[in-house]
Amino acid sequence: MVKELHHILRDRQTLTILLMMPLVQVILFGYALRSDVRDIRLAVITPAPDAATQELTSRFIGANRFEIVATATSPAAIEPLFRQDKADVALVFDSDFGSHLNGSEPATLLIAIDASDPNTGTTYMNYMRAVIAGYQQELNAANHSVQIVTQTRMRFNPTLESVNLFVPGLIALVLVLVSALMTAISLSREKERGTMEVLLVSPLRPQQIIVGKVLPYLALGFANVLTALLAAWAVFHIPFRGSVVLLLLEAILYTIVSLALGVLIAARTSSQRAAMLGAMLVTMLPSTLLSGMIFPIASMPGWLQPVTNIVPATWFIIIARGIMLKGVGLTILWRESLILVAMAVVLLAAAMRSFKPRLA
Amino acid sequence: MTPPVAIDARDLTRRFGSFVAVDHITFDVRAGEVFGFLGANGAGKTTAIKMLVGLLAPTEGQAHVAGFDIRTQRDEIKRNIGYMSQRFSLYADLTVRENFRLYGGIYGLAAKRIAERTNMFLETLGLVPNADDLVGKLPLGWKQKLAFCVALLHEPRIVFLDEPTGGVDPITRRQFWELIYRAAQNGTTVFVTTHYMDEAEYCDRISIMVDGKIAALGTPAELKQQFGVETVDECFVRLARGAQKGEAA
């Protein structure tokens, strides 16, 4: 036991990781793990604006959970807003909402919700219904018998399959974990065994060494992508509404980012064990908890939200959900794709610089 | 065209923070000689060799390897030298032939040439039946001899051997040195570091490093005469008595 204690205390790097990481993560994720939502982006569609529609709309503003991002007069405006991820929910008034309300006929409303994330979808729906019910109660209390009939439409995920929520995120998680681990292990093993030294003395440039080591794993990563997507389609029946080719290309891009991450980790650690540990910690928890895979980014505290932008999985999940569930293409997803490209370039450059021969 | 001086170093120095690992060493290695770079563990030998092969930049001083400057012409140096590291060069999960093919390819040799040289080496070592064995399965002595041949595969002008005979029995060590002689006879300069002082007797000239400096330089005979002793080992012990860092071999 004493010997084990010595091993633990003297392995500085692993010790730091084992002590600091849990602490950091408990604090970080304690903030991230919220399933309540705020700042729901609301689009209000009013074909015939009048006092009644104004009233109800102001109730939504007053509820402090909603943020009005668009107003329009036709329901046709909703679809593009959802596809471009500019709104989360829409409130559609019937053109005779106001007159029906005053004339004691049932007044109809439509709530449309972007349900590609079915958990938040249901929550949004409940909040909206709560506001509407509150308004209805208010009117009834003032001796005004009123009935508001609400229809709900869950866009992109009518049956609220939670699997549609999880699987793109799972694919992102598995890809980053396996890829980063593969390269981290391979390169640190080379370093540990001493064969890296010989490669560095040879005429090979560090760029050639890294590319030579990463490419076969890219092929493996691609195989992983194919099987994962196949499983998603065949076993879980996840919709594939967009271009499969685009999805594959984006997945390869994401795999390159993950492989580069693994190389960087290997370059910065001094043992294979530390490399493996580092790869797992840096990929697993942020990708699960900070990427919007399970817990919505919108409900994380303000200071944490920019942090989620560093996690590659965050961007890939937006892309994957966009392509698979909403069927959107590059015209909408170009920003996210460009971000992944930038991440790949930065990580690869950093990795190559770390491998410049200054071994001792 | 081989310059008569294969390696020359002038005031070569390397610091790590305030610690001076290599302290203004100056020496020459002549083409075709077997030069022994001796010293205790921690005397600075590995650091010096790393600077000469281009793995580490010097803090001060300069050196030329095969006529090329170690600060500015590292790529040319790499193409013209062979290197056998302290901790191994061959991949255990590749076969003997695959290892040769890998390094041959890295140094830009044509496939036919690689095959020719591989067969030549295997015959010399008597390891032809083991050509397709995984290197990991071979005994240590064979691995080391093979690693040496791989370092010579591209016919470099100079070959650097960093403690090549560690952990191996005396008979195998002897055989290894025979390989070194053969290479030197063919005109290859051999720069070998070791902390086995008896191996020093096999070299044409040796230098002994103590605390980062070169404390002695010359043929084994010259050194023994200089210190009035029978073996190089004794020379070393005399020098090491004044040393502040490292342990006696």
C-alpha cells in the first residue's frame, strides 16, 4: 500500500488530473446541468392584430421566459425561422381570435414548437400553455366567460422521439472519444518506446510524421461514422431528411478535429497513461454535458455559454440535427462547418508545433 | 565527397535553465574512425549527441556534422547520418523485413536497393531464416544488431550509436563491436557513446566527459599513458573522483 502511495504521489501529471479534474467538473457541470429553460425565442404570428392579441402577447413578454424574436402576419414565416434555428416556438393567432374572444365563442390559437429536442420541446409547450391558461383564468375571473382552444404542433419530431435527440449527440460523443483516444495512444506509445526519437532524426518532417500517423485513423474513423449512421437509421429509424453526403463530409471533418485533438494531447503528455486519461477527460464530459446533447445550452448560465463554443461536439450536433431532422443544407450550416474547419486547422497546427524536435 | 573531418564541435554548450548539461566542448572526429564518447551517467553524453543529430538546439557554440552546420543545415545532416537510439529503433509488431522496408522508404531508397541491402545484412548476421519473424519475438542481442544494420541501411557517412550495448551479455557485445569494425572499414565514421569503459579499448580515439566538460581526449593508449594506468576504466575513475554530478559507472 505504501508503494502504491508513492506511485500515486510521484506521478505529478496523473495526480493533477485526478485531483483537479473532478473538482473543476463538479463546479462546471453543476452549473450546466439545468433542465429548466429560459430565453425561449418566440415568434408571434398575428394575421389580424387587435387589443386581444396584444394583451396575450404582452402576457408572454411579462412571463420573463420568452424573448420575442420575430413578428409576422402569415404562418408561412414559421418554417424558415425554425429551419434556420432563429426561433424555438411560434404563437399563431387565428384571424378571428379577438372577435371570438369578445363574442364568447371559442377562440383558437396554434402553438408550433421546434421539437428536434423533444425534452425542451415539451417544456416549451408546457410554459406556453401555462401563460395561455393564466390569461384565460384572468378573463374568467373578470366575469368574462372565455374559452381558448389551443392546438399544438411539434415540428420535426411529431412523435417526440427522444432517440432523435440523443442519437446525433451520441454519434458526436463516440466519434470524438474514439478518434482522440486512437491518436493519443498511438503517438504517446511511440514517444514512450523511443521510436519517436528515431523518426525525428530521420529526414521526415514533423508534419509528415503526424499526417502519416493520423491518416489511417481517419479511415478507421470514417468506418465508425458509417456504422454509427447505419445503426441510427436501421435500428432507431432516425429520419434522414437532408443530404447524406453532406452529413458524411461533415462527420469526416469532425473526425479530423477529434484526431487532431488526440495528437495535441499526446504531444503535451509525458506518458501513455496520462495521454489516455487526458483524452478521455477532455472529450467525454464536455461532449456529453456541455455540447447541448442532453442539457440545453440556452438554460446554462451566461458565463458558461461561451465555453460551450469551444467544444467541437456542440457544432457537430447542430449540424447533425440540422441535416438529419430538419433537412437543411450548407446554405444554413456554413457557419458551423467553417467553425469546425477552423478548429481542425488550429489544432493540427498546434500539434505540429509541439512535435518539433526539442525532445529533451 | 567525404570531408576528412566528419564531425567538429567548437565550444558546444547546452543549458537547461541554470543547469549546464554540456559545457563548451570542443573536439574533432576524423572520417572513418571509431570514436568513443564516454562518460558517467548524467555527464552530458546524451545531450551532446542530441545536439549533433539535430534533435536539440545548442545554447552556444557551433558544430558541423558531415560538413553541415547543426544550426542551419539540419535536414542535410539527417539525410546523411544513421542513428541508433538508446531505447530502441525497431517496431516490435513489425517483422524484420518490414522494419527494413520502413526505414529504407523513409530514407528514400528504392525497393530493389532495400531488398539487396536487407539480404546482405541478414546473411552477415546469419538471420536469414528470421526475416519474417516479428521483431518483438527476437532476443535482445539480435534486436540490437538488427537496429544497427537498419541505421546503416542508407549507407550514411556517419552513424551515431547511443549506448547500443545496454543490457546484453559480453559475447553479444563482442559480436556487436565486430559489426562496428566492419562498418568503419567500409569508411563509415562511427560515433558511439557508452558507459562501459572496457568498450573504450575498442575505439580508435575516445573522449571522456565529466560534468559536462571533456576531461580527456585521445587514443586509449595515450590516455592510459597520461594517467599512468593500465585500463581506460582507471582513467575514468581518476577523473570521476573530481566530479560533482553523475554516478561512477
